[in-house]
Amino acid sequence: MLRLFLRSYSQRSIALLALGITLFFNMTFFSKLFTYAANEHNYVIIFSAPFVLFLLLMLLLNVALFPTHRLGFRIMLAFFIVVGTLYAYFIDMYGIVFDSNMYANMIQTDTEEVFDLITPKLLFYVFTALTLAFWVIQKAPLHFQTYTKELFQRVVVIVLLTVSVTGIYLSTSKTYSSFFRNHHELKMYLNPYYPLASLGKFISKNLKTKPHLSVIAADAIKPEHAKKKLVVLVVGETARAQNFSLNGYEIPTNPLLSKRDDVVSFSNFHSCGTATAVSVPCLFSKFTREEWSSDKESYENLVDVLNKTGVRIIWRDNNSGGDKEVAKRIQDVKKFNGVGFDDVLVHDFQTSVDRSYQDTFIVLHQEGSHGPTYFKRYPDAFKRFTPTCDTQDLQKCTQEQIVNTYNNTLLYTDFILDKTIALLKANEEKYDTTLIYASDHGESLGENGIYLHGLPYMIAPDAQKHIPAIFYRPQKTLELKAKQNDAFSHDNLFHTILGLFDVQTKEYDAKLDMLR
């Protein structure tokens, strides 16, 4: 086998690429693996894992490159260099996992969000990868044998590597099986295997024909109320519960709401997902988090049900990711796309309410605390916690600077919520009013080397799932305070809001209504 490598330029190239991927593209994987193994005194894993990964990469690259020859072989080598470098940057810098949900987020990301992620370090990675890729395609001194000989060599190498890897696994299966069963999340950091496998799943899923819209709550009816109901749902962005002073955080991130005795904060509230592309459709759906999957997006949602019962729907959206098609069948929709600050959401509040007197549901979808450019999410007047991190390159900032900047975004959200409550109070003579605020998901701020959000739910830290939720409903303040430490989630919102409007339908579950 060694003689085969020495004679074959293509096999030497594959071996060099496999070695480079092992050493430079999987730093996060090995950092986590070595930490777990050292804590368990598992020295077999510590000393053998790099070699085993090298052999596995050799095997996978031989399979991936099997049909290629000459220019095709060079292009594929360059491809793995470029994509591996890009994946490595985001995995190592932010702790991101590229599963199918992350690709959904990427597809739905707008231009401003893309520019927010561009840093000098990313540009250096891209320049280096493209330069090396160009050299491999145009200049690298690769000499190829005939196509038949190249295919034969790869068949032999694939067989030998398969036998070698199988032999190693059989001799250490007890150690490897138990270790990776206990730390199954490690596979999600394998670069470029896991990101490319997830990309394949994402493409396959999206190539399928989308099902037709499934109607729900066809039996829904609503009584006519003498005093109409005005319910506002503020969908937050990237706010985490542990940084809300209403929940006991020592820094006063909710100075205005904390002064109110008619606001109730639910301290044990969790999101449906860890990214907007999952959480927003899920929180408006009739399905629980355990039931939710992307195919459920073909069902009607909360605003559809309310709309068919005669509730007027007003949707104001400042989130750069948009409404995730939740409001696509609603007429009164304005999208600001995160260009300005979130106070734009309430500029036409009173004008919209005054257009007609009827039961009304208003959704305000924030840009909130969207990172990594937290410093762009609030006006200068809210730059209260300093020093701040005024760059999208979080690696240049201290933990204190990142947290301060993030906390300023929550300070601004506190202002927006207080302002919205004031608008509701101005309408209380005419309307029975309610405000509900819930973030779509949380955020990691560098704890354990993890930034931003979007990790798969089963391995995501609590900071990405434990979210703030606030109620303002003057008639029910005491009842709500009695439940403020109970466990709730996005699962409850569909049924709670139907209950607020007294909608009667078989889809309504009183057990999930937070007000019952």
C-alpha cells in the first residue's frame, strides 16, 4: 500500500488533503473530543482518534474522487479546500453546526445579515482558500496515469482502507461505541463530512414537491364581543431569559418594565427551536415542538385561523429574515427588513387600530438582538452599558464588551415593550387589551466558545432555548403571577391566543392555554 502511495500522485494529493483537513479543519472537533476523553481518562481515544479520522478521510475522499481524472480531480481537490476552509471558519469562530436547519437559515438570510458576518479574518480565510484552490487547479505539479490505472488504484486503496478501518473498529469497538454514544454530538463538528451530508439532506428535502396548503380549524367560530379585543404579540429576536433583569439578572436590562406592577415575566419559558427559520413558523402553528417538522409549514397557522373567524390581522415586521411566510395570506402587512430600529414597528399603531372597531390581533416582529452586529440594534441613547463591542468580529472583543453590547439591545427592547404597553393603555376604554412578548430563540455569547445561535436543539446550550416571555393583561395580573414560574413554551401560544379571542374549534386545547 505504501508503494502504491509513493507511485501515485493522486493518492499523495488525497493523503495530503486528508492530513490538512485532519490538522487544520477540525480544531473544534478535536478540542471537544480531547476534553471529553481527558475527563474520562480515555487515552485510547486521545491517541488513536486523529489517526482514525485521517484514515476515514482518506477513504471518503477516494470514494468522492473515484470517477474524476485530471482537471476534474483538480477541481474536486480545490472544492474540498474551499468549502472546508469556510466551514472551519464558522465552526471554529462561532461554534456553528451546519445541519439542515442552518442551511434553511442561510437561504433566508438577507444581504445585510451577510455583510454583518464579513470580517477581515473571514476575508483572509477566503483569500487563502481561493489562492490555494487556484494553485491546485492551474499550477500544482500533478501527473496522472491512464484513467483505467487511476480507477484501479482507487479501488485497491478503498478496499485496503476499508479493511484497515474495520480492523481498528473491531479491535476498539467497545471503547469507540460507548464514547461516541455518550457524545453523539461530536459528529456534528466533523468538517467537511457533516456539513456536506447535511447539505445533501437539505437539497433532497427541498427538491421534493411541496404539499398543498392544509386547512385547519374549519369549524372555528368566535362570538361577537361588545367590547372588542386588542391583542398584541411581540415576537422578539435572539433574546435570552438569563439576561432579563425581570428574571433576576443583576444588571438592570428592564428598567422600565421593572417599574410596572401589571407586567408578568415567565421565568421558565422555552423556544420551539434555536433559529428563526424554525421557531417563528413553529410558534404560530398548532403543532408542539416534538411534533414540528418543516413539512408542517404547509398547514394553516394561528393568524389564518383568527382571520377566518373575523379577527383583523395587522402584521408589522422589522426582522431582516422576514415573516418566514407565516403572514403570506394576510393583507395588512408591512415589512421594514431590519433597516431601521424597532420603534418603526409602532409608528402607525394608533392609525391602524382606528381604521375600524373590531377584534384585532397585531404582530410586531422585531430585529431585536440579532447578532453578531449587536451594536447596530439600538440608538446611541441606549448605549448605557460600556465598554461595547462595536464590530461584527466578536473575536476582537472581550466577553465583557460582547455582553454589554448585547444587554444594550435588551435595554432597547424594554423601551419598545413599555412604549407598546402605553399605546395599549391609551385604548383600554374601547378595547379589552393584552400584550404578549416572547423571543424566537436565545443566544450564546461566548460561553464555552459558542457564539450566536442555531445549534441543533438536542445539543444547544440552555442560553439558546431559554427565552424571555412577558404578559401584560391587567384583568389577569394576579392569576398570571401565580403561574410565572411554571414551565411554558412556544407550544402554549397558539392555544393561549385562541383563548384570548374565545375562538371555539376542535384545534383548541385548554390544557395548553396559559390563561386557563
